Amino acid sequence: MVCRIDVFETTRECSQLVLSLHLPLTRNNTNCVIDPLSVCQDCNELATSNVLMFGDSGFLGNRYNQQIHHYAQFQFSVASKKAALVNVELGVGTAVPTVRLESEETFMDKRLQAHLIRINPLAENSVIPAHCKRGNKGEAVELSLDALTVLTLIDEAVEKRSKK
């Protein structure tokens, strides 16, 4: 799924439209907005990111539902081609476990040849639970490093290998 914060919906449910607006500029040192905030073209009310949050009963889910459908099609395509799927998590914490749970579900999906690489600077956050690893065909890799270090090492290894 593609998560984008530059797709908006109105704060007042004036329509079922999802709007593509510009992101307001912020000052790096203060994180304060220096542009006018985005507003709905129909009702002139503030626009908010079209991101499903907790208790958001006004969330416009059309775009989200399309993404879920495309994601299911992608997984089916990978499974039917018997292709390997590598899921790489970069710095995913435990406070909001949505991404971690999705990665683990995908890793344990018996239809898929899935691998899970969990990269997190905190050792306790890089652990892949034992119940996920049991009976799984894929590799589970836990790396207690920051994402930039791991990606740099991978890049160097690929570069070295391509020169051979």
C-alpha cells in the first residue's frame, strides 16, 4: 500500500472527495507552518490528511479500500508465481504495532515464500517472535543496527559482488 500524507479530505464532511493539495511548508528548526494551511475547495474548511487514525468516524475510506484490494491482488500474484517475497522493516517500533503485525502475518502466510528482515537500533525491537518462525519456509533476520548503517552495508555488498 502507498501511504501518502499529501492526499487530503475535508474536516467537515462536505463531500466524498479525496483532495490532492500541496503540503504546507514548515521551518526545519521549529517545525512551525509558514504556508497557509490547506483548505477544501468546496466548503473552505480545513483539510486533513486522508490517513486512517484512531476513532476517526469521518474517515473517507474509498482510497484505502482500493489500496487493500490492490495489496491482496499483489499477494495473490506473488503466491501464484511461487515468487519469493522479502519484507524489510526499517526502524518500526512497538508503540503502534500495525506495521509489525502486517509483516509478521505476511511472513507466516503459508501461501507465500516470505522472508522478514527486521532492522531496529534497539535490540528488543528487532526481535521476531518465535511463533512467527515456527514452521516457516522463509528466513527471519533480526538486525540491531540503525537503518542507514544496514542499507549502506547492503549497498557496499551489492557493489562488491557486482564487480566480481
